[in-house]
Amino acid sequence: MSRVQSEIKQSIANGETSLGVELGSTRIKAILMDDQFNTIASGSHEWENRLENGFWTYNLEDILTGLQEAYRDLKQEVERKYGVTIRKIGSIGISAMMHGYLAFDKNGELLVPFRTWRNGTTTSAAKKLTEYFKFNIPERWSIAHLYQAILAQEKHVEKVDYITTLAGFIHRLLTGQKVIGIGDASGMFPIDETTHTYNETMVQAFDELIGSQGYPWKLKDVLPSVYQSGNQAGELTDAGAKLLDSSGSLQPGIPFCPPEGDAGTGMVATNSVRKRTGNVSVGTSVFAMIVLEKELSKVYPQIDLVTTPSGSPVGMVHANNCSSDLNAWIGLFHEFYESMGQKAEKDQLFTVLMNKALEGDPDGGGLLSYGYYSGENITGVEAGRPLFVRSPQSQFTLANFMRVHLFTAFGALKLGVDIMTKEENVSIDHLVGHGGLFKTPVVVQKILAAAMNVPVSVMPTAGEGGAWGMAILANYMKEKEENESLEEFLDEKVFSSAEVQEIHPDQTDVEGFEAFIKRYTEGLSIERAAINSLSEREGLNC
């Protein structure tokens, strides 16, 4: 064993580490970090949501099994690499996909299956609350799910004792605490920037709105308590330790930082918590987080007003669809390749096809694609039908095909960000990209720079994603100095010597993307026609 490995072994044995766990849309990832913010071990579990009874969901068994398997995978890697069993950890943080609806009764029983951010079933509630509060309430937000259940007179609502997000749920299982980080909370209900908790005026207004229903609860009583980054939000209980580590090796008493949403951990992982900075997180969905200098002049349904983990205001553009259709096409190419008797690693095939996009025409050769696996709120499309369209005059080449599928991954996002930059004159000095797509060097970075027309950076940690960002938040809680802000901690300690690879937008690419986005906008009627036609033939309920 080398000296470095020996030192890491000692730090693990002494509990001088931080653990970040993030439950993403397609993968649960756990990262163990040392006190120099290096990843020393990781574990993961692949999973996928399912459409059941009209709702996109993950069942409780999948959630708990996935959490345990990701931790077990990490634990086994530690034992293989360093010959030591994890018994103590310095700090832990839990993150997960934001928004959605998990409702429990007073006995802690889940009242209805988890309704994720992906559901487009709360249109009426979101619209009415937006008009009532004069504040944009997106369909994904927890309060929209709750109010939609009230409008539908769902019987479970009268039994509600507690609602939370997925991160808040896991945090409570492990610590017993009904708390939530402010960033994740801002995807449940509007936050007051001065008090750093739920907007009291709106809380009271909501109670008045539903007062005639006679429910035995008030909104404030069923929402989790809000915590800012840097504060301790509980400790690992005996039951929590046994749940996370079924082997019984992990000891209770480990401090937890506030649970956060994947938007907040993405901001931390990319050092994008200062004003005029932002980040773009890509995965099954895609979102841009822009830290604002001032409030927007009016309400825009395409823009969520949320916060950083420390409570600063953020304009968030969230598109429901990003990489799913691209991944499906690459899977098809992989199947073809193997049918030809060839063998190729999927990562290798992915890299080859992604780089092919750089050889395409600037506008993608007149091709058009919508990777809509689900509805898309930004473009007003209520259901998903992945669609690829071309005309006889289109330049149908592999390079253009791949380029257009990368373009469309950022299509809806582009329309949302344009509202801030073109209508509200929001300034963005630079963006940082992160998520699995950025593991392929240059390609996605170059496409995103063209789409947003601003410099785009990636860091060596781009592929680590939110689990790494969550581990940083756990470390910040444990190691921060008195009055040290999250911004200072990230700048001076975490990223002080980070290598940053920045790409500026190429004007030809910018013009090409603008031509594509015009075609994309004009072609939305084709997507809507496909939804109507396919729903009639397949008997699908949109």
C-alpha cells in the first residue's frame, strides 16, 4: 500500500471524511470525500422511473433498495482499495431530484405513491396558485401537487400529516428530523429572501384559500423546517445506520447537513453560487440556474424563482426532457453494431457519435427532433412523443443527425433562458456545465456555448455531479470557519486551484443554433399533432 493510500485508510478509520448521496433520475450515487475534497470512493445504483396509474413514480422498495446498494457498492470499494471497513464518517448529506410530492400520515405511512417532478398532472393547480399568489408556481412544485390533490378531492388529503421531497424523506429516515435545505424548500413553496423560510403571507393566503375544505391541518404544520447551508440538521440514528448499512458496521451519531435538491448541489459542484454566474445540469432533464442581481419585473411561467443553498435568489429554467432520446438512439446504434458481429464498449460508441456532431452543418442540415419523453412546460406541450422529422431537402447525414439531437436536448432550455437574457436583460458572465454528457470533451460544451451565447466552462469534477456537491455541503457544515460564507468556502478552499476548461461561443455555431431554434419553435405544431394522433390510436390518456 502506498503512502497516499495509507493516509486515506487512516482518515477513513478516523472518520475524517464526508459522504454525499444523490438520488438522481436514472442513478443513485454515493461519494466519499477526504478533507481535501478528493473523491476516495464511490458507489452507484442504476434505476428508472415508471408510469403507474397516470403518474411517473419510483416505489418505496426501489428507493430504499437503491440507497442501500449505492452505499454497499461504496463500502465494498473502500474495503477493496484500502482494506478498512467504514464505521465512522465525519459528516453526511442527502440530495435528490427536486420537487414532487411525498405525503405521509401521522403514522409515517406513505399516503399515495411518490409523484415525481416529471408529472405534468398539476396544470390547473399551478395556474390557479400562480394567479392567486402573483408568483410563478411551476407544475413540479410540491404545493402544486398538494393543491391539485385538493382540487381533485382526493381522499388522502385529509390524512396528510407531513409532505416533503425525496431528499427530505431520506433525511428523515436516517435522522428522524423533518427538515429540508433552503434550496430544496424553494421547490416546494415560495421562500422569503429576508427571513430565509417560507413566505408567511403566502402560507396564510393558502390556508385561507382551502379553509372551506375543513382539513385538520395548516400548511405550515405539514411542511418541513427550512435550514440554510452550514447548519447541522440532525444526526444518524441507530435505525438510520442499520437502514443505510445493513451490515451493521456504520455507527450512529454522524452529523448531517440539511438535505438539498439536485439544483443546489449542482450549483455547489460548479462553484456557481455568486451573482451573474450560473450552471447547466444535464441528465434526463436539464436545468439552468442563474444567480440574479435583481428581481424579475414580472411573473414568467417558464422561470422558477428558487434559491442557492445559502438562500440567494436564483432564476431557474427547468426543461423536463434532455438526454433520454439521445441515449435511446445511441442504444439503437449499439444494437446495430452488435448485430453486425462487432463489439464495442458503449462509452466508446457514445464518444464517436458525439464527436461526429462537430462535423455537421451549423444548423443541423434542416433536420428536426423533439426528445419529448414527457410533457414540456416551457413549450406548452402536455405529453411526450419523441419525434424525428426531416424534409426531402434536408441534409440527412450521421453528423447532422447527431448534431440535431444535441441541439434539441437544449431546445426548450434555450427558449426559457432567452426570456431572462433578452426580455429581462439578465447578465450572465459565464456558465459551468456538469452532468454525464460533459464527460465527452469539448462537444457538449461547444454546443451549449452556441445555444446560450455565453462562455461555458467545465471542471475535472464535471462528471461527479451532485453527489460530490452534496459531500462538499456536508464538509462545509463540519469545517467552515466562523462567519465564513458558502461563496468564500468554495472560492478559497474547494476551487482555489481547480483546472477550468472554458470555451467561448463560435459565431458560426451561434447563428446555426439560432436557425435551428427558429425551426424548433415553428415545428412544435408537428409535435402536438403527433401527440393527438398517437393518443387516439394507442388509447393513451394525455
